[in-house]
Amino acid sequence: EAQVTQNPRYLITVTGKKLTVTCSQNMNHEYMSWYRQDPGLGLRQIYYSMNVEVTDKGDVPEGYKVSRKEKRNFPLILESPSPNQTSLYFCASSYRAWDEQFFGPGTRLTVL
Amino acid sequence: AQKVTQAQTEISVVEKEDVTLDCVYETRDTTYYLFWYKQPPSGELVFLIRRNSFDEQNEISGRYSWNFQKSTSSFNFTITASQVVDSAVYFCALSPNAGGTSYGKLTFGQGTILTVHP
């Protein structure tokens, strides 16, 4: 089944404790991206990757890191999480940046 | 920079009413794509439509229709004879074509919460 998977689905952590949210797709998509969803703000792009080893900042990259060492994986790293990073996070993939995005199920992160 | 505005934060209608969700965008690119996505209460994001900036023809799919007007930078979405299952958050989004100034970026609007009452 074609899909985008994210893990974990739910995470409660404390300020400053490094965490990684994994994202994997099995559709051989070149483009992958991360978004955060906050009430009243919609979806905001954090980082995107046009292909392996190619990543770029979205609109809200501060406090986040990503890597794209393999085509299928695009982990999101929060090296020192803060409460303002409490949010719902979505990973997505597509063949090209302007194609239909396939979204993962979301990761709800709470930083205390 | 590109921007997408969905001015309607929440809309409430009664079943069988028609409803239009507005989307206005800003971009410096001459070629781009516009999208609508649906997020039902279960939380997943579902693709509805993609429209190329070259193609201003309106599109209809069942009870759904989309009106793209480049002159007013709008890409509105109409649901005819709404149903309770249409209750969801709807997002409009914009992505430049290859070579665009924001190539690779996908910008979403704030979303419109649609509630359809029985």
C-alpha cells in the first residue's frame, strides 16, 4: 500500500530534550516536506527536500533540522525543543514539488 | 514571497445549502499551481484538486466545483447541496512551477472550518 508513515504519532516531552520524528514514504517520491499545523495559522512549511541530499528552509525553520540521506526517509529533528514547538506535525511527499502531496497521519507533539 | 488567504475562518450551514469557500493568493511567479485539500474530523489531509495557472477553466466534480479567476487571484471552492460528511477543514494552497522564485515551497492558507448541520 502506497503510504507515508510517521513515528511517533503522539509524543510528550520536556524542554530541551532532543527528539526525532521519523517520516518514510514507499512511493519513490523525490519531494518531501514537513509542516506544522496550529489553530488559526493553517499549515506552515518547515523544511522541504527536492531530492536526496537537497534540503531547504520553508517558512518556519527555526528550531528544526532535517536530513535526506535516503530517498524514502526525511526525519525531523528538534535538538532543543521548546513549548512553542507544541503542535501537530505532518510529513508529506510527492513526485515533484507542484504535484499532489501525500500526507502522513500526523504527529502530535507536546513540549512541557 | 507568496501568500494564500482564506478569510473565512468558520462557516456553518444547514444540509442541502450551497456553500462557497474563498481563496485569494499572491505570487510573483507567472506559472504556478493551486490546490485544495480537505481535513475531516479524523485528521488526515486529503487532496481534492490541482489547477495549473494556465488553465482558467472552471472544474466540476460531482457536488464540488472550483472557480479560478487569475484576474482577481482567486480560486474559490463551491459545494452544492452540502452534506454532513462535508464537515471538515478546507485548505487552499499554492506552489510555483519549476524555476519560480519560491520553487519548492508550498504555501497553505489558514483553513476554513466548515460545519454542515443536519
